[in-house]
Amino acid sequence: MIFTLLLSLLLLWVLWKTYRTAGNAPHLRRMAWRNLVQHKQTTVLTVLGAMIGTALITSALLFQHSIERSGDDLLEQQFGRIGYDVPATGQLKLGADFFDEQVVDLLRRSIEQDQVQDVERLLPTIGLVTELRKTDTFGRTVLLQPGIYVQGFDQQLAREFDARAMQDVPDIGANEIVLSQPVAKRLEVAAGDVVMLQGAAYRVRAVVAERGLTGYRGIGQAQGTALVAMETARKLSEVPEGQYTNLLLSHKQYLFSSGRIGNSSAVLFMTDRDLHGVEVRGLAEQGLDHSMKLLPIFTIASWNAIAIGMMLIVNIFKMIAEERRQELGVLRALGMTRTDLAGLLRLEGTYYALLSGTIGALVGIGISYGMLLTTGDLFASALTQLEGLQIEYHFKLGFSPLMKGFALGVLLIEFCSWRVAKQVSDMSIIDALDATVDKAGGRIGHDRRTLLHTSLYLVAAVVTVGLFFLTLTDSFRTGLPEQAPGMFPLLLFVLGLFWTMVGAVLLTRSFGTVSVVVQQLLAPFGRTVALLRLALRYPILQRTRTMLVVLMFALVFFLTALSGVFNETLSAQFAAYDVRPILGGYDLMASVEGKRLSSVELRTALDRSCELDDNSVEAVASVWQVALSGASDPVPIDQNDPKINGIDLSFAEQTTLSLSERDPQYRSDREAWLAVASNPNVMIVSQRDVRGHQVGDLAYQRSSTDGWIHKRIIGIAAYDVKSYTFSSLSGVFVKQSEIEQYASDRKLIASELLLRLQEEQATAETLSSVEKALALQGIYPLRIPKQEFALNAAYPQMLLNLFESFSLLAALIGSGGLTIIMMRVIRERRQQIGMLRAIGVRPSLIYWSILVEGFLIGMLGITLGTVIGSYVGSIMSELFANGDAVTILFPYGKLSLYVGGTLLIVLLGTMLPARQVFRMPPAEATKYVGS
């Protein structure tokens, strides 16, 4: 907000200065406006070229603003005043399965006496995750909604805890239920309808908006929220009178109304209970922040467009000044002051800035809305999979990002115009009236660069070549990700930008030498040499202008080629994944917390289900799990932390997990797995969690506080990093009946269910049937790894595609900018063209020289950017592969289309102004000041 305010104040100051200039000198205002109106075509093209940069930066800022505000809405809806959730499960010093009134009163007094940090109020609740059903008149399930967090609490205490959340919640009776709006919508019910909960019918008392308590989905982030009476919740959860499953705590200050603070430390230590809570809101904030890590790439692309727009504006104003140099010299000679002359050019710049800024801001709104419309669902799916948060993204128009984009666009154009205006106003009257084109340019082929400049160019060239060879070394490609794991993409990006800028400068500075060499090689072809001399004359004389145009195209195609190569390589890499081998021979997974479900029970439940076709599920296995480390720590662990996996014969007979090392007494991996499933004295350890142990060791240390597993290690299971989120594929594997001795509480034992389908490429209908069959058994959610891998691939690919699109929009600036520049070139050189015509040079030769000039400048920039971008993209792809073999793929078709299309636009943009040569009479050579 402060940055927006500073930009706004700076913009107001600039506009006030311009207003004063226009008010004090109305003749300058009229002259500036006349110049814009008189050259309508170039004015329109200039405004369009400049507005693209403003549109892109505005759209990127609005897109990010919409994502952030949608995240804030999620926090308000699903958490509100709730900061921490303290579950009774896992509290070792509690000594019971639930919180009793004594613990609640003790904690409440501690809060009232400010002994608990950052907590204001306490609400004891009873919560459980279950499913709701809508049935027809015959009792058959019509709609099923699993994963609903049903909670009950004292409504008076709840109103004191969060009055805003409870304002629409009526008193709830014994056989009544209150549903949140999303749940009611999915079940297609309204107030007065009936839903089924654990076999009993409940009348929907009301449907309320999600707002804190009415939208809270528990620690595990369920799929929706429902409220019932306290006694109903006790009956459903089998909780005794006067006891509770959870304690909700609210913050003293409402810290989260705008933006996120990362997380907040939970300090819930009591003198004799040592309770530990989960920072539910802070963790949700972290998840939202993680989901936005890649959003700055849009801003990068937008700033690239702004930079290109700046180069275009600088070039245009330089050319305007050069084109009217003699005219401005006459005005100075007639008495116009330097201040008035600078004011005239600044006024023109202000007109360009305001027109392009306004149009760019409006176009940016449309682009941002379209981006969110097309990508919002994918962003939401990725956040649900990666962080477990259910969110809906909506377009949010904000004053701050809109003003920021508009102000940046206007101020950058103003800066460019003011800079050129100062250079022109500092020019003497004699220099302004001088008819020579470029006094400083000197004779063609003669380099007047100082020794210092030459040294700088040589140093830049040596550094560039040295960095290139450095990137070829193994130490660079392995050391960079290790030394800067989160920063190496940015470092590579900066390195590529450095190469691009240095390459554009060195390429432009070598024009003279290259021109001489080429002319000598083509000496037998006189007409070609004459054409090249004419085409390269001005690029050599006006090196700064040429360098800026080359750099425009190089920057655009550096980003386009980088994202194209990276996207193409990653797409092929993800497409090559065969999910079943990665998952040890299974296709689907589901978890059941706090319950030990055997493979036989799972198979029986599926066989009895009327939802499944016969033999659609080929094999099943159930793995019982407890945490490998942290058994003495009641704080909930990360779901991806390693586990002790209790396996049975079903798993041992089916798994395709290979062993990287095996005890020689076992002839095959299968034999070793079967031994673990039947022998309580042996175990297998995952390669991921080997911790220095080896085959033959007689014990495995869980952690410094959790003791040892006293069994002989008979194998080391191979580990694929892509299976990181599937806990049954790593950790320690023991016989299933042994798992209880490693759990501090039997309720902490979970069942990981594994299913292999008859058809690996299962249809959506089959997957839906399996999901429904499991949900009817209270097993939810069903994980479909193949879809998760596809989503993991789609998310970065979508961002890269958008990044690529942003870069291509920036290419319009380059193409349009070259067209504008060539139009200005014709006006600027009309005297020289007239002189060439007067001495007998044919119009066709002049026409082709201008065409070749524009084509060469565009082609050099495009080639430079494409080569550097492709190389940096290939390095980035290798580093992202984390040591896996990766085949670098170049999108030849796509890049050829981009390059060919841009060159075609460049040719067309050069041909249109070049055709003016045929209509330009030799008499132009005699004109001193143009109209």
C-alpha cells in the first residue's frame, strides 16, 4: 500500500508539473497536440506499443491480487477467529481419551489470567469426520457427500467465541442439523429437507454461509461443515457426558484481515498438562503462500514487457527529436527558450503516457479476468492436492494493483520522454541546425571508441565466454542446486539476462567489422555490396538505437525460448511416468485414521458392494502405520514423514517394490517380502530412511527419544523420490501384528489401503464407482496418483504457458516498435533519400536497403534471444530433474512458428513505411525544415 501511495504521489507531481507547463504556455500545448494529430498513424502505433507493457503489468498485479484476496476469503470462511485447534488425541500427559471439564476450566482460567500467549477465548467442541447422504422415498442413496466435519458445541459459548460466525445459526434440536452452503449445494437440499447421518435421519434446520465456526473443517481439512446439537455430537462420537474431543482457541487480535503473516507460534503450555495445539490458521496461511511461489513469473514477464516498452519509447522520442531537430533549431533561433523546448517534448510524452496508460489499464483488467477464468480451477485443484485446502478463485478488482499498473506505465513513459527532452534542450542552436545526420558517428568502418570502452567490451566478452564454459562443467550443474536449492532458477534467469544484454551490445558494436568482412567476401557481387552498404550504414552510425531494437527482440525471445524448452522437456518427462511401478504395483490409495482394517476385510467390503463391477479391482492390501519418529511427541507430524509399515501376506505377494540390497539367504525380493510378512524378527528398511544402517544389522534406531526396533534388517527397499507423498512406500516394513508395540496409543494406528485395478487405464466411471464403494464404508478420500501426477505436471505447465503467452504479447511490442521506428526512419532520412534519388540511385535499391535493414535487426535480436533462451532452458530442465536422466527437447515447431511469424510481421512492418520511398521525389533533398 505504501508503494502504491508513493507511486500515486509521484504521478500526481508529474501531472501537476505538466499541467502547469500547459497552463503557462498554451501555445506549447497546441503544438504538442498538433504533432500527435498530424502523424496519426505513428501516434496510434506508438500508443499501442507502449500500452502493451502497461496492460501486462496491470494484468499480472490484478491476477496476483485476485489470488491473494481469494485466499483471504478462504481464511475468513473456514477459520474466522479460530487460531488453534487442540485435539485430545495424542496428548500424552492428558491421561485420557478426551478433555474433561477440569482441563477445560484450568485452561480457561489460564487464558483469562494471560498465561497463554496470543489466545483470547476457548471453545470446547466435539467433532468427527463422517458422510452425509440424501435418500429417496425408498431409502436408497441418491447423493453421497463423504468427508464432512460434523461438530457440536455449546451455542452460547460459541456466540461469545465468534458472534459474527454464529449470527445466522438458529438453536439446533436433537434431530436437527445445520449445513454450510457448499454442503447443501452438493447434496441439493434446503432448510426443511432430510439428510441421513450414520443411519439416522436429521432435518436440515438451516443452511448458513461459511464464516469461521460454520465453515471450519477440522485439522484434517474435510470437504465441508455441518453443525449438530452437543448431545447429538456426543452420541455420534461416543464421547461421555462432560467431555470433549477438541478445544478451539481464538486470537487476541484479528491479525489476518488482509494478507498473511506466514504462521504464528502456538504457545499452549500449561504448568501440569503441557497441551499442544495445531496452528490451523497459520498452517493454512503457509499453504496459501506456497501456492503463490510461482506467481512472480507473471510479474517478471510483465517487467520484461515494460523494459521493452521503455526501449521503444526512448527510441521513438530520440527519433522524434532527430526528425524535428532542424525544426526545433529554427524555433530556438526564433527565440524559444530551452525550457519551452523541453516542455514541448514533455507534453507530447505526457499525451502518449496518459493515452497508453489508460488503454493499457483497461486491457489489463480484461487479460486478468480471462486468465483467472481459464486457470482458476486448475489453481484450486493444485492447492487442494498440495495443501489440502478447498478454495474458489474469483476475480477481484482492486484499486491498489490497478493504480500501481497505471502509474508504473505512465511514469516510465514520462521518464523516457523527460530524458530525451533534456538531451534535446541541451543541444546548441548550431548543432540543431546542422544538416549532418550523426556528427559523432564518424566515418563508416572507423571505430572511435576510447581505450576504456574497448577494455570494457573485452572484459564483458571474456566474462560471457567464461560463464558459458562454467555452465558446461559438472561441478556447476550439481553444485548450484545443492548450494542454492530454492534460488538456482532465479540465478539462471539472471545469468541468461546478462548474456542477452551483453550479447546485444557486443553484436551491435561489431557491426562495422562484420560489414567490412562481408563486403570483401561479396566483392564480386556489386549490387549486393551496394545494397548492404546502404542497409548497414545507419545501424552502424546510430549504434545506440540499433542496440535497443536488437535488445528488444532478444529479450522477448529469450523468455519465449526458455519457457518453451523448459515446458516441452517437463511435459515429456511427466508423460513418461508409469505410475503403477512407482507405487509398488498399485493404482489407488486411501487412508483410514485410527482404525486397523485388514486386507481381508477390505476385500470383503468391496466384493459386497453393489457399486462395483465384478473383478474391476484386481488386488487389495492394507498396511498398518505408525510414525517412525515422534512417538513421544504428541504434536501431529507431517503426513509425509516416514512410517513403520505393518505388512501382511497380501502386500508381500503383490508388491513390485524392488530391493537395492538383500540378505543373501533370500533368493528373490519376493521371498524377502514374504519373510517380513510372516516372521516377526526381520524387517526391511527403505533406502530413503536407511540412516547409516545396513543389511544384517540387528536393530534400527527410530530416533534419539523413541528407542530401537530390535529386528534384523534383511533388505533395503529402493526408493523413488516421486513416491514421496505415498508413505506406504518408504520407512520401515515389519510384520503387521508387530505394529501395536510401536504405537503410544492404539488410536494413532492408521490403515493405508492399496488397490490395483483390473485395467491400469481405468475409465472415470470405474474410478467413480470405486470411490463411492469406499465412501459407503466410511473410507474417504480416495487418492488417484495418476491424476495427482498429471496435476503436478499441469500446474507448472500452465504457468509456463501463460509465461510464454506473456512473452509473445511482448513480441508485439517489438514488432510494432520496429514498424514505428521504420516509419520514423523514412521521415528522418527524407533529405538523404531525396539526395540519393537526385544523384540517380533507383528507388528499388533504396527500398530494398530499408527492408534489409529492418529484417537484419529483427533477425539478429530474435536469433540471439532464441539461442540463449534455449540454452538456459535446457540447463534449468536438467537441474529440475534432480539427477534423473532427462532428454532435452526443443519445441522446433513452436519456436519456428514464433520466429517465422515475428519475422513476417517485421517484414510487413518494414515494407509499409519503405514503400514511401517510391513516392518521395528528389526535391526532398532541397528541403531544410519538414512540415
